[in-house]
Amino acid sequence: MADADADADSRPNVLLVLTDQERYDASAPDGPPVETPAIDRLSSEGVRFERAFTPISICSSARASLLTGRFPHGHGMLNNCHEPDAIRANLPDDLPTFSAELDAAGYDLTYTGKWHAGRDQTPADFGFSYLGGSDTHHDDIDEAFREHREKRDAPIGEVELTEEIYTGEDPRNADEGTFVAAKTPVDVEETRAYFLAERTIDAIEAHADGDRSDPFFHRADFYGPHHPWVVPEPYASLYDPDEIEPPASYAETYDGKPRVHENYLSYRGVEDFDWDLWAEAIAKYWGFITMIDHQLERVLDALEERGLAEETVVVHASDHGDFAGSHRQFNKGPLMYDDTYRIPLQVRWPGVTDSGATSDVPVHLHDLAATFLEMADVPVPESFDSRSLVPLLENGGDPPADLEWRDSTFAQYHGDEFGLYSQRMVRTDRYKYVYNGPDIDELYDLEADPAELRNLIDHPEYADVRREMRSRLADWMDETEDPNRIWVTDVLEAAS
């Protein structure tokens, strides 16, 4: 028996819960009053990262970065893969991914929910066993969920929604604009969030009932709180729109900002939204977050009940955020505000992370790729732009004294369905600089102006800051072999 114990695989299981367009502040201690008991539990039992950022605020690109450990210019999926103008519909076959590396190293990989990182590829092409809950690329619903709904006598498409909101001139007209929010009459057990939690619990139970000789990696990708924010009771009325206050950025005037910012109001169809309508929509967004959080709570309880909690690392993150009315904007786009680039990130690793620790170290979403590999004692491919967070997790959220860590994050944007639009961004604790190829650049003093309302790019008192931030951006572009680095670096040096 002693020999068997000695030969046992001691590497941890990993549960990655990735939400879709969840804002950082929704679960932050000083954020809005959104109920997130499961995320709060992970924060209290592990490390909560206060400065985690997505490398790009668009679904396919961010998810491809998470898989490959690379910034978008490194993997080439620059915009959404399902659109007809996709720059790259699928990832290159020869590009290393953390999941394929884990699969080769003996991990049992399973996947539920949203994919959206390849038009023709599926999680099975990257080492996962796919357990359902989504389609192969975007928003279609697979047969398993259809059957789940039919068994509960609530077939998809046969329910009457109420309190509907759409973009466009008439926010109650389903014939125009984008579907924003609504209340659904179905039970919580009939939502896709519940179904994905069920599939995840099934995976946990299957591992618990198996021989448990190999560790598992399960990825649960929830379809939400991405719009449309369609939620049942009690979540549809959990938050009173009359009690929701406008964020500071709602005072946006777009004065001194790139023209595309104001253009996006009409492009997204929300130029006529007033605060009452936004508050009604945001109440559904918050309700969606809480509904998903309650499903995560069920998953965490399942780990406890099946005796796997102490040997399982749990990670919660989001691919990117959502404007949800901030800067009066909807969805996301060529606006590099923290609303869509700052993401929640909590890591609970029993026996390793300190309970209730916070980290103010700047990190990227795709740093998780290298992190998972180091947890599994697997070498990190040289192609990765990803840096393992394990040293931070082992040291209360701080870098060890002998480890140098970057004091900034780097991000980019290449356009989505409206066409190409090149942006680069560097952010420190206090400042943010955005390079806008087609228009005026942006500089924000986040200490004096956390809502990012005042563009200081031409302010004479910030000349030294502007010069320093441009230099930081050039360094990031050079270090990551950004193909735009030669042209942009010349522009930045001339502008400084």
C-alpha cells in the first residue's frame, strides 16, 4: 500500500470556470451591490487578483489567447471567428496550447459550455472531451440542452419573454436592433447556466467514482453574463432599477476622445437610451451574474461532497468585461476602458494559497496558460507570451523577493464586425496610454480620474508621463514581437 501511495499522481486537479463578459467590479469588494457568494467564497479561501486584464476585449481572440498563452498578434485570431470577415477562422494546427500539453502529460480533460475559439475546430481538437452545453463556435444550442428543456416541458423557442429591451429607436420593438435583456418565465433549472453546472457536476462525480489515478482538468464556460441578459425569477427582479445609481463614467461627453467612441453609440443603437432604460437593463445584467454565481456555488459544493475540494485548484475568470451602460456604451468595441479590459480573477489552491489574500500585481488572462502547466509540472512552450502565476500564488499574491515582475499590462484590439481598427494599450497602476492608429491617442490618470473621462494626451503637465508610457508600450510591442512594432515605434518616438 505504501508503494501505491508513493506512485500516486500528486498533481492537483483543476477546475476553470470562465464567464463571458463579466465585469471586474461586479465581484469587487468596493463594487456595486451584486450578490456573488460563490466568487466571494473563492476570494476568502484563495487569492483575488485586483489587476487582472484581458489581452483583448473580444471573445474569440481572448479565448484563443487563453488556449495558446499568446497575445492575439501571436496566434492570429484577431477578431471573432464566426463572422464572415474573420481574419482567422481557426487556430493553426501547429500552435502549442496548454490543453494539448496537459492531455499529453496525462490529465483527463473535459469541457462544458461556450467554445468560440475556432469556426470548425472544437474542444476535442485541443485535448478535451466535450460534454455539451454549446455549439462548436458561437451561439447555437446543442442537442443535449434541447433534450434537457424538452424533458422539462419547456422547449426552446416556445416561451413568451416579457420586459424585453432592444437597441434602436424603439427599445420594445423586437423587429429592429440587438436583443439586450428580458425576463423569461422558465424555471432556473431550465436555464443553460443550470444545465452547464449539471454537466460540470457530472464530470466531477465521474472522476470521483473512477480510479482517480490521473488528475482532471475541467473547463466550465458559462454563456453569460453576455447579452442578451435573459433571466428568470427570482433573478429578474432581484435588483430594483430605481436603486441603481449611474456610474461616474455615465457623465461621458466624448470631448477630446477618438471619434469612434461617440460613433459607437449609434453603431450599437443605444444613443437614445436614457438612464431609466439603462438601469432596467443593468438590473438584468446583475441578475444574470448572481444566477451564474449560484450555479458555481452548486459546483463548489459538489467538490466538497465528493471529497475532491482539497486536491482541486479552482480558478474563476472572465474572457473580458462589458460596458453595461458605463460611458453610456453597450457591449464592447474599440474603447479600451477598464470596464471591458479589467477582469475578475480568483484562484483557490488548498494548501498553497493563503486564505483571503489579494494581489495587486498586474497579470493577464492568458498567464493562466503557463500557470496551469506549472501546476502540472509540465514545461511551458517557448512560444507562450504567458507568465506563470504560481510564484504569486505561493507567496500570498506577491512576487518573491528574487523575482522581477512587470509593473504594467499590455493589450490590443484589431476590430470586430464593423471592420479593422488597430489599437494598443499599456496600463500601470496609475496611468493608461492607448495608441489609436486612425485617431487621437489617449492618456488617463487613473488616480485622479478613475472613470477615465478626461483624455490628457495633449496636457502639457503630463508630457513626461506621456513620453514614459509611449516608451513602455514600445517595449511591450518589441518584447512580444508585435508585427506593428516598427511602424508604431517610429510614430511613438516622433510623437514624444
